[in-house]
Amino acid sequence: MAIRFAILGAGRIGQVHARAVAAVPGATLAAIYDPMNEAAKSVADTYGAEIRSVEDCAAAQDIDAVLICTPTDLHADQIELFARAGKAVFCEKPVDLSVPRVQACLKTVEDTGTPLMIGFNRRFDHDFRALRAAIDAGKIGDVEMVTITSRDPGAPPVDYIKRSGGIFRDMTIHDFDVARWMLGEEVEYVHAEGAVMTDPAIGEAGDFDQVNVLLKTASGRQAVITNSRRAAYGYDQRIEVLGALGMVSAANSHEARIEVAGADGYTKPPLLNFFMDRYAAAYATEIAAFIEAISQGTTPPTTGHDGLMALVLAEAATISAKEGHRVAVADILG
């Protein structure tokens, strides 16, 4: 029996997920919701879905699961609505910008026994998964240090930044999740520094565009995350993990995997310049993993707890950068 999906939100990421659902045997897109009718109609016409309201999708007997791709301030309420309706839920990060609100939402998910997966697509990148597999295989021994570099080609509009929750909750949150995944342990302390280097308006909005974060676990493992809203050379995504027996790393993705040698030296094609290009395959793999978890009745690979802990680290980093001291994760969890 096919798993029948509804998608809330027909924007860029909703369209990506619609394509992913259509590509998986045993899954079908039954319904689409978006307040912009033209956007909803485009997805509905492409995939043979019906345009329905959020409430109709939740109440429908022909909907088994929902993909939530709406603005962040709607996520928690919609998760709870579909959890109470008995639907499996996939939600783009973050669940909410408030830690207590996320905790309350996850209590509803737990009470209803709802399968919930949070959209941390980088865990499904081919190179990053191979890196994690090398760690699991013991190739570098016990993990000691993780270094994550994540830099965007340019900053988003200031109007977006004002409602994003800030760089730690909007951008670094992906790296917090990857750091937890690579470290294999929960983080105990967070120390962050931030600056404004690209646009004074970002600082006027109360945010940073350049940040560095140090994470430390109880056993002493450390992760360093470097973020920038400006990388003139393209979308910079790298990970290095140092272990007791060696090191494993994942390099950047270029437009082509070639290198040209000549009298002027060695050159490579440019980096991919947009996250939708860099992680296109990861998004498809992510949705396939959600469908597999529903089909087999297993726990989704990125859970509500993962969403909560990434937000907790983002909150701790925000406080640390603004107040100038390290922050204990336990103080944020309460």
C-alpha cells in the first residue's frame, strides 16, 4: 500500500520534497497546501495532487504523512495538529525558535506516539555519510576533535535575517546537528564569538554575519564551527574529524571533479554556489529515509530530540556571543 503524503508549503523546499516523494516507489503526493494558490496549483498539476486546507489534510483519511515546509512560527502548532490526527510528520528545521515551545511540542509527539523526523539534510549528504561510516568502522579510532567550515556565498536579505532568529538558529543550527552526529556525545559547554563584517544593517538587526563556536563534551571532545555569510569563492562546506588513530575529512563540491594543470599552475572548476545545488541529492535521500522509516515502523534517523538539541546549542551560542562567556547546555535545557 502506498504511503500518501500531504505537503504544507509549495515554495522552494516544498517543491524539492514533492519531487522526492514522486521519485520513491510506494509513495504518492495526495495533497498540497499553500496560501498562494498559484504555487499550490503548480505543484498539484505537476504531481496530480489536490489543493486542500491544512485542517482538511489533517482530518483526511487518505493522508498518512505530512511534510511541513511552512514558516518556522507555524511548525510547532502544525506538528501537534498532525500528531493528534495520527499522521507521521516530517518538519523542516527548526521546530520553533523557543526551547520551551519545542519541549512542549515534543511532549505531544511522545504522548501520541507520532513518528517525527526533523529536516537536517546534511546528515544525508553522500560524503558526510561516508565520513561518519569511516568513524563507525574505527578507521580513525576514538573521536577527539571535529572542525566544521560552513560559509555562504552571500548574506540573505536583512528582512529575512530579522525574522530568522539569528545566524545561530538559522544557519549554524545545521552545523550544530552535524557536530553532535560526528562527536557521538552530547555537548556540555558552548563558547561563541560573533562579528559583523559584511553589512552594518545585519548588526543593526541584532545579528552577526561571522561567527566561531567551540563545543565541548563531558569527556573533553571538542568541535569548532566556523560560519560566514560571505565567501566570495562559493558555497564552502567542509568537515574534518581527528581521532586517536588518524583523521578523516570531507572536501568541498565543485562544478566538476577535475583539475587543470598548466604553465600558470593548477586550477579547479568553481565551487557549487547554492545550497540547493550542493545538497540536492541529500534532500532526496532524506525523504527516502523518512518513507523507509514509516514503511518499516522504525525510528526516523533525525528525531525531535535532535531538533531540540540543535536549538539548545543555538540558544547557548547566542547568549555566549552576546554576553562574552561560555554557557552550559544544562542551563538552557532547564
